Amino acid sequence: MAQPSLFIRESPKLTRAQGSLLIAEPIPGISYGEVVEVLLGTGDTRLGQVIDVSKDAVVIQVFGGVSEVDLKYSRIRYRGETLKIPVSIDMLGRMFDGLGRPIDGGPPIVPEDYLDINGSPINPASRLPPSEFIETGISAIDGMNSIVRGQKLPIFSGSGLPHNRIAAQIVRQARVRGTGESFAIVFAAIGVSYDDAMFFIDNFRRYGALEHTVAFINTADSPVIERIAIPRVALTVAEHLAWNHDIHVLVILTDMTNYCEALRELSAAREEVPSRRGYPGYMYTDLATIYERAGRISGKKGSVTQMPILTMPDDDITHPIPDLTGYITEGQLVLSRALWRKGIYPPFDILMSLSRLMKDGIGEGKTREDHRGVFMQLYSAYAEGTKLRELAVVVGTEALSQRDKKYLEFADRFEKEFIGQGEYERRTIEETLDKGWELLAMLPEDELKHVRIEHIRKYHPKYRKKE
């Protein structure tokens, strides 16, 4: 996928093949990340990338593995450039593999440009703070953990939880508010099974989500290096749409755990000294080069927002992958196995979730004037209800006061009616807030201490009925 280059150098000899790595004799001027062509003795050509350079050898990661590489008759041709992909507005509505090659049967992309997948750093002085609301149509996100343009807000899941279904639902439903705003989604499936890949492909096509989506599908049997490249390929396309076509882009990356496993596998093949649980010590820096590509730039109308999804091994939120991700990103959305066992979809754990930039994207002119108060009151009442639920296990429900029983009932209904919603049910932010008011109406009015009096008079079901 690299743009043809006139600056080509050829290595005289390959010395060793290991896994998907080739070790070649060094020649002057080779740099880390450079794209190479592996010329097989059969006449075929494969792409590779330089991942290590020393005075004694050059280590190359080959796309497609090295099982057919004959060390005696194969050669390495250095192209003198990093990995680039063709980008175009015509990529909307198309599906590609991890290196940006079409897999939907359509024609090749006529490129507007060739861009380095590693992107260009955003000048910190040019960054604008995220501040505009993105509506996903899911109440647990929009009402309680709102995501704003330019934010990076991951979803922490566990094995067997419905993160793929939630990702597909967000792709179908997400939009930005306001007139004249262009919105698109760049979706990257990283190291997924064939069944999961077909789920995403069929879902996008069946429900018309593909029209405003650029999809990259990387299956588990693809080369490790392709899993390393795909999030950067997806973000390169997102940046092109945002900065050159003034589109607000939401990037969904699933599953970043597979990316980190590929990083660990590559590190082990290079015989690097491992850090926590065998992951490379530079994993934090590597993840930051991906997550920090979200944002807004002064003078540009578009934006890049990220929603990476990762599965926590053994549901352990202290595992290195969610732990390091939490340090870099602006909050997290956590899925609850306990809620999933209750049959609640989507099973977001509200008390474990957090959107640090929510306060900048809600309120009058962005969502609705009562959003902040409703969110705080719902959160407070649900926390009270869950605490009383634990107390009731010890002392019994009969020992609780009438007030406590109201909060207990509130917690149950909040999980079923507010957090829970249909997989194909899209709620506007107004519908989400109205549903919140319906639940708050269960509580005595003097308990609504986080909501302004004027908002109670305007939105509380008791007063709206009088109108």
C-alpha cells in the first residue's frame, strides 16, 4: 500500500527467519519503520517493515509471515519511506482489511493523497478543548457519561459481555446535533474471529450503517504486524476526513486487547526484556501514540473522537491494558457482568464509569438545561439504592424505612428502565432525560436536592401533567 518510491536499496543477504521476522545484513541509511519489499525466489513480493536496526543486523516484520521465504534466493528491497496508505472521501461506505485494501468487492480507491499511518503530532498550542456533545442513542452513555467531540472514552468489557453488539449499536445510532454538521464513523475490528467479523459486516449492511462508515476488518488469522498497523490506518483515514473534509469523526477500535497481545508477541519475538505480565515496557508510550490522535484543532471544523473497546482479562480492571488506558484517556465506560446476568442490556456499570469531559458537553444549547442536575440526582439516588441493597442482604428488607424502600425500588427500576434498553432502540437525549424524570418522580420532591427548583417545575411529570 506504500506509494511508489524512486529511492530503492537492496540488501545482499538474509541471515535468519524466525516466526514472522526476517534478519538481514545491515546497509547504511536504513531507518526504523521503513517499508521493505521481500522479493521471494518464486518471483512473488511481500511487504514488510523494519522494526529494529543495529550495526550487526536489520530485523524486518513481514506481512503474511516468512514460511515461504527462502533465505538463499530471497532478497530485501528497501523503499526509503514509512508505511503509507491511499486516502479519499470515497472510502465512506467501503470495507477494507488492516492495511487499507478493499475487501468488499468494490474497485480500488482513487487516492486524494498518500499518508503516513503514524500521523503527524498535533501542536499542543493548536488543540481546542472538547466541548460539543455526541449522541449515541444509548441512555447510559448520553445521560450519565456523555461523550464530546475530540474526547477519547474507552469501553472496558470482559470476555462474553456484549461489547461487539454495543459497538455495532453505536455505529448505527451515533450522530452529532446541530444543522449542517457532517458526521462519519471509522470502525476498526482488531484481531476478531471470523464469526465476529461477519457479524459486523452483515450488521452494517443490513441496517444501512455502512453509508456513513469506513470499516476496517482484521481477523485473528491475519499477520501480527497487521494488527499493529490497523488502529493507525483507521486513525489516518479519520484524520483525513476530519482535517481535510470538515467531518466530525467517531473512531471505534475493538478490541484493543488484541492489539496489545500482538505488541507483546512482537516484543517476545524481538527478545526484549518484558515488563508487567510479559508486556513490553513501552506499551504505555505505544498506546499514547494511538489515543492522543483524538482531538480538535484550531481553524479546523472537523474533529476526531475515539471510543476504543478492550476486554479485561479475568475482568481485572487493574490489568496493564485497562490500567494504562485509563491513565491516557478521559474516563472509561465499564460493563458489568452482574447486570448482564440479570438480563440487562447494555450492562453499563454506572458507578464504575466516568466521563471526565462530560461537564463541558452538556447543558443549555448543547443537550438540555436540566441535564447536569438530572445526571447528579440519578447518580446520587442510584448510589443510595445500591448501598441499601447491600444493607438489605444483612438486615432484611423489612428492617428498612419507607424512604429506604423507595430508593431500593428506584435502583431496580433504574437498572431495568434507564440503563436497560433495546439493542435496536435509539433514544434521543430528550427522551433519555424525560425517562430520568419519570424515575425521579418515584422519590419525594424534597429529596431532589441536586436539581434546580425551576427545572423541577418545568420537567417533573407531576407539573407537566398539570399543563
